[in-house]
Amino acid sequence: MSSLIIKGSKNLKGEINIQGSKNAATPIIAATILFGGNFILQNIPEIEDVKTMLKILELLGAKIKTDFQNHKTQINTQNITSHEAEFVEIKRLRSSILLLGPLLARFGRAKLLTPGGCVIGNRPLDSHMKVLKAFGAEIKYFNTTLATPMQFPKQQDYLEVVLKKPLKSAKIILPEFSVTATENALMLASLAKGKTIIKMAAAEPHVQDLGNFLIQAGARIKGLGTHTIEIEGVKNLNPIEYKIIPDQIEAGTWLVLGALLGNPLIIKNAPMDHLDIVLEKLKEMGVEFTTIVPEKTVNKSSLQNTFAIRTDTVQIFASKNIKPFKLQTMPYPGFPTDLQAPFSILATQANGMSLIHDPMYEGRFNHLQELNKMGAKTILSDPHRAIIYGKTPLNGAHIKSFDLRAGATLILAGLIAKGKTIIDEAEQIDRGYEKIEEKLKKIGADIKRTKN
């Protein structure tokens, strides 16, 4: 266990470079299981979730060579022969559920522990089970007394999925815009005979990135970025080299920091096309920012990819007159649930009452009780709605990180607070932010880590 110690109330100035996307990297790493061969992935972030997913593949038999200094990893999946992923690492990673699709497609069966991840509320597997059943899989739980496998299993349970017939296409209507269920469906459909249609598909940038990875490997996919995706299955996919997109959530986190303490703050490699709603919300709040010079439109054909990503350098200035706001998280292209917690810090510094509504997870507001310890005035109306009053000064306190995004949010709070803030369970933050203390120290933050 570790803690972060922050001395706040300092203006910050300098540059922050955006890492590769956590939420794109983990499914693409899992997708390499689909077909044996040697893959090279670039722009891999040095974060714990990526390290855990790579470790799981290594335990399954893959050969991994990672150069985090250059954000590059080589994955050879030729020698993966087991369909069983019953490692303790599964419990550390919510996205380990993404092993189901590629293991089932490659071996006709998959067995793994039910996944772990952030404690942000009930996260049932119903959508995944619907996808697997649509492709003809039979599902069994072990060590459980539940009457039906469609219910959420206990944490110690195993899940086994078996195809009784060769993999064939399916028509899937998801009950929700589930990102990981869409990703499992994409991976299975790529090797399923015939045309698969996914309706109510998630459209998030990281879903698109997985789809483009599969397309470059030889998959036939139409409709990425929409809520209806068509996939014509192919017999074989090919190993490739691929560059992961920049992380929109990290970019959004540092945009918030710039609005609070930027003097100014320069954010490089920001994925502008994925930040439309975030930037619009900042404009609505009166936050000033400029695009200095578009760094480049990364034509990914140089890496044999099929689309372009616009990345810019953004300069953002601290605002002394933040307007109160209403915010509701929604599936992409709506406001991302992963950024509502950082925006709650802006709400504490706005001149008036703000309302945040997050209908996705009932545990997303755990961080508010910690903010109240620092002097914030927040009211949890119900598990999905919070009222935040500003402008309130924050003072340092001894607080706890409940999950990845809450932890990053509390760092922002500590940086603007007067005095010393101690954040326990800081390793939660390491799951999604690369070398966060180093990045913040470079722009003038007083932050250090201690081991408990």
C-alpha cells in the first residue's frame, strides 16, 4: 500500500504529454489471443492495468517483450494453448472479462475467474452473457448456489463458456451501450462464419480503436463509431504493428487541472476529436483555452492503420470565475462517466450550485465524502445525483482513494487545497495514470509517495 502527500495552492506551469489510452490498450492486448503470431503495439502506457493484462497473456503462454521507456511492447501469442485463465491477476482487472471473446473464438471454450476492477457499484455481466449465448455458447458457473447463470456471480466464482458448434454469426441487440460487451462481440464476430449485426453497440473511441486494430488485421467491419455495427467474419486474421490512440480521460483530467491552476498549462498530444463534449462544457463554464498549433493529424497508414487521429497541443488557463453547471454522463459522444469525478472539483470552485447526474454506476460519488472532509459542500441526493455548492476553499486532509478516477480527482483537490493532503491507497491511481507524480512534479507540483 502507498500514499501520496501533496502540498497544494501552487500555480502550475509547463507541459504534460498525454499517454496511450488505457481503455484501448487492454482490449487490443486481449485481442492478440484471437490468432497466433507476433504483434507490435506502440504508444502503450506504463500503467498497472496494462502490466496486469500483459502478465495474464504471459501466464497463458504468450511471449512478451516490453520497452516502456519507448512505450512499445511485442506480443507473440503463437504458443498460447490453454483456454483457462484462473490467475489471481484476473481479480485485479475489470477488463479481464475481455479474455472471454478471444479465448472462445480461438479454442471453442474459455474458463476464467469473474473479473475485478474498481469498486464503483454493481457491474453485472448480463450483456456479456447475452453476447456469448447469441453466438451459441453454453455458460456455467462453478462454486455458486445461484439459481440462474444470468445473475451476477459471487466474487470467488469461476465462469466457463463452451461452444457446442463451430462459431457462427449472430444478431445481437445489447440491453445497454456496454463497451466491453461490444468489444467481446467484435472479437467473436471477426472470426464467426457469416454476417453479425450488433445493435445498441457502444461507440466510444476505444471501441473504435479495437475495431480498427481488427480491420487492419484483416477483419471486415462497418459502422464503427455508430450504434449499429456489421461484421463479416473471416477465416484468418494476421499479426500487425499498431499504435494505440491517446487517452481522452487523461487529457480531460489535465484540462480540469489547467482550469484550476494553469499558469498556463500546456497539454500535448490531446485527442481533440474525442474531447468535443468536454471542451464544450469547459466553454460553458467560462474556462479559456486555445489550440496552439495542431501537432499533426497522425495518418496511421504509416502503421498500416485505416483511420486518422487528430492530436493537438492545447493551452489552458486558470479561471477565477467558473460558472456553475449541470452535467449528465452519457454513452459516447456524450460526457464520459470517467470524467464526472474530476469535474466535481471544478464544481467546488464554481460560483454557485452545480448538479452532476451519473446514471451508470451507483458508486461513482464515493469521492464526495472525502471532498467534504476537505471543506467542500456536497450533497448526495441519491446514488446517481449530486449537488455541489461553490465557491468553497479546500483544506488539506487525510483522505482515501476508493477507485482509479476518484483517486485522480482527489489529487486535483489536494493540488488546489491549502496545506497538506494525504491520499491513501494511491496504487488505485497507478492503474490508469502513468508515473503521475513525475508528471506533476515537472509542472511544479509538490507531491511525493510513501509506502505504508
